[in-house]
Amino acid sequence: CFFYGYRTQETSTWSKEVCDPEIGGKIVMCPQCDLCKYWMLNSTCDTSKKLCIFDNFGTLVFAVFMSVWVTLFLEFWKRYQAELEYDWDTVEFLEQEEPPRPEYEAKCIYERKNPITGVKEKVPYTACGRCIRVSIGIGTVLFWIMLILASIVAIIVYRLAVFFALSIKLRNTDELKNFEPIKEYVTPQMATSVTASLISFVVIMILNILYERVAIWITDFELPRTRTDYENSLTLKMFLFQFVNYYSSCFYIAFVKGKAVGHPGAPVYLLGKYRNEECDPGGCLIELTTQLSIIMGGKAILNNIQEVLLPWLKNHMSRLCCGRAAEKVTPRWEQDYKLQAMSKLGLFYEYLEMVIQFGFVTLFVASFPLAPALALLNNLLEIRVDAWKFVTQFRRIVPEKCQDIGAWQPILQGVAILAVATNAMIIAFTSDMIPRLVYYWSFSVYPYGDHNNHSMQGFINNSLSYFNINDFHNTSIGIVYEEPQNITFCRYRDYRFPPGHPRQYEYNMLYWHVIAAKMAFIIVVEHIVYFTKFILAYVIPDVPYAVKEQIKREKYLTQVILHETKLKLMTKRSVPPADGTTANDESIVTNGEEDDDC
């Protein structure tokens, strides 16, 4: 998909029109903020070429392929998991077999009747007390989620304020004399996008550190009975928080930014002060790609550095404190005891890291097709880093019995189902693929267009609406710096009636055609992909046939052994003893002796 877009970026008709001095060079675009200047469409030539790499028909094919691949991945993982369950004898592992946690037993002061065993057992809280604990936990989680959303709003305000300032500074050529090598790439949109993405990444990392401790405290407060219950509860809290923390900014760029901006004469303001943020002149898709690459790449690099440096530094400091002379005389197992102890959560953070990466690869693959390749490279490195870490920097992990990966399995399935909807909506609402298809099949030919054959020629002109500059209410718009002279109209990205029309600046018929096409695309693609996913999930059994046969054979052998044992016991009872007494007499005597003992 990426290489297809890279090879076709120079031949894209609509990209050529943007870069053409006779087309894009003569289209004057309206200012994007109250103190911004007019700008020429061909100034976004480089951005439009980059957009061609990700916004093409190959992206649609790749997104559908990834949706099907995710289903196959999860189904074959279930099969492999069934093989592991059989190999490690956890097929019939029940939670009742798992002992209670010491923290749970230490606080058991109440009694209740176990509905399964019918025996009274001690519990640490009553039913009302459990509801209070769970309610406090839910309230705390919701508070932190609202805190994340507040940080997202703060970053949005930062975007608006910085874009406003950079639009004044960076469009002045005198301000960019010291940045000559990168002058043509430094735009208000790109600078705002990159800096906001970096700030968002830093905020995400800080909130992760804080919430991790809060989630552990909440789970400890809830007092789950078994280790499995504890990990499942913590898993749900951590994933819910990480989901909002990592993906909320991406969802904002994909589905909110640039959707409610009004038009140049009547813009929409946030909090009555900040003009709502518009998409980059090339569209919001390229900004979403930038956001994903920074967050995903930064997270992978930071995690690998932490996994390598932190254990090594702690062990190194421990050796310095204990002295090196002692290492030469102490046995190896004593030296290994001085290594870092494994967390009581075991591999929880390894699973969490992989599931978050799974979300990046599946939820937004339509905007960043390189995400699977980058994830593969990261995981190849992660395998070696984890192997080195567990073998040389940590004490040997104590194995524990479990049947599966717990709550992570339904989480992965939920992400896979959500990924179909998000990718379909990204293609429909964030990219320009649907407007281009509508123009190609409907409005590029007679009676709407000027061509007899289907063509993308004229798409740029068709996708831009006219606005009369005399209709600006704010007289400071567009006059900060030098601007095109002798202009009456400027253009903006939308489908609205032109000035002078009885319904000027209202949505025209093409807008509703495009909206209908987008909704139809989402419905059709979702139904086709969901149907394919469910068919594959139904056809592929969760347990391999060979494993089923082995389980049946084990049950059969168990029945045979029980039958033979029972038969031997019955045969032994039916044979008369050597003293002439019968088996019934012997049983009577035995019962009599037992009665006497009682």
C-alpha cells in the first residue's frame, strides 16, 4: 500500500492540479484564522504529494485485508492456546482450584454461605461493602478518564493559540531566513501538528505513570479473591485508561477536527474565543499520520530504553553497594538472588504493551499503513530485549498455573471489532477518497462536468467553494501581510452555494451526494467485513481436531481405568476367603467392629 502510493504520487491527477501554476497557482484560498493572510493553493504542493502516499485506493484494500487478518490471527491464537492448555494440563482448570490471595484471607472477618459448596466461609466484606468498594473504584477511574479528556481540550486550545501565532510569524518570509534548508517545509499547520503531538506524547507518559499507581491502589482496595480475579480487574482498569490516554488525540484528529468550522464568513468558535481548528490544507489524514507515528514510535523507543536501562542500572548500583569482592566467593545462586525481583504482576506490563500496540496497528491502519511494519520491527527487537532482560537482569520467575491469557482475550476481540468501524470511518470522513470517487463516477461527466469520459480532471476546482471577501465581518482578516491584489473571491474546502445564489453559503446538492456516499460506504464495507469475520470465526474451530481427539482419548482411558478398578473390587468381594466365611459375613463382622469403635 505504501509503495503503491509512493509510485503513483507523481501521476496523481488531483495532486498535479494542486501543483500546477496555471491551476493551483491561480487559486487564492481564504485565511484559516482571523489574523491569517490569503494563500495560494499550490503552496501545499509538497503536502498533497505526501498525502498521495497514504490516501489512495490501496489504503482501502489494505484496511480490509488487515480486518480479515486480525480475525485469522485471533482464531489461530485460540487454536494455539488450546494446544498449550492440553500440553500443560489446564484444559479443565477451574478458578475454584486457585487458592485465595494472602491479602484477601488476612482481612476475612465476615461469614457467608458459599452458593457452590454450601459451606460457610469467611469473606472480607459484606455485599453492601463490596458495592461501596466497586463504586469507589468506578468513580476513580471515571475521574481519571475525565482528566485525560481535560488534557485533550487543553492541547486543542494550545493548537488553536499556536496556529494563530505561527500563522502570523511563519508566513512572514523575514522570520524564516535562518531556516533556509527547511523553509519550504515549515508551515503553521506542520509546526502546530508536530509540537502538539510531542506535547501530547509527554502528557500521555506522565499520566501513565500516575494512573498506574492509582489503578493498583484501587484494585488492592477492591480485594479480589484470587490472583486471576486481581489481574482481570487490574487489566480492565489499565486498558480502559490506556485506551483513552493513547487513542483520544487520534480520534479527535480523525473524527472531530475540521468537522464543525463553519465557513469563512461565519466561523465557529470554541469557548466563544478560539476559532475552531481547521484541517491542514492537504486534509486531516496527513496530520493523523504524523500523530500516530510520533506516539507509536516514541512509545516503542521509550519502552525499549526503559526495559534495557532500568534493570541494568539497578543491578549495577546493587553490585557497587555490595562490593565486587563478594561476588568471587559467593555461589552463582546467591549472585542471582541479588538481581531484580520480578514484579508481583508478572508479565502484565508485557501484555499491556502488546495490546496497546495491537490497537495502533488495527484501529488506525487506514491512516498509517506502515504501522504493521514498524510493529514487526519493534517486536523483533523486543524479543531479544526481553530475552536478555529475563535471563540476565531478573531472578528466575516462579511459574504459576493458568488456563489462558485471561481478560486480554475479550479485549483483543473487542479491539478487532472496533477496528472495522474506525477504519471505515477514517476512509469515509478523514480521507478524500469518497469525494474523489463521487466526482469520478458522477460529477466529472455530462451534465455535471466538462468531460465525456470519467476523469479526475477538475476535481480540485469542484471541491472548493467560493466566498466573497466583502462578506468578511472582521476587517483585519487577510491584511496582516502582503496579499494577492485585485481579488473578489477566495476559495475554501467545502460544498456550498456561491455568493449571489439565493441560498448562498448553504450546502449544495453535491455535499449531500458525498454524505450519502460516505454513509453507504461505511454500511457496505462494515457489513461485508463483519460478515467475513464472523464466517471465518465460525468455520475455524477454536480447538484443533487433534487436540479434541487427545482429550477424548484421555477421558476414554480414564473411564477404562475406573471400570477396571471397580471390576477388580467387585471380583475381590465375590471370592470367598480361605477360612470359609463369605464376603457378606466378613462385611458384617467389619461393620460390627466399626460400630463397637463408635
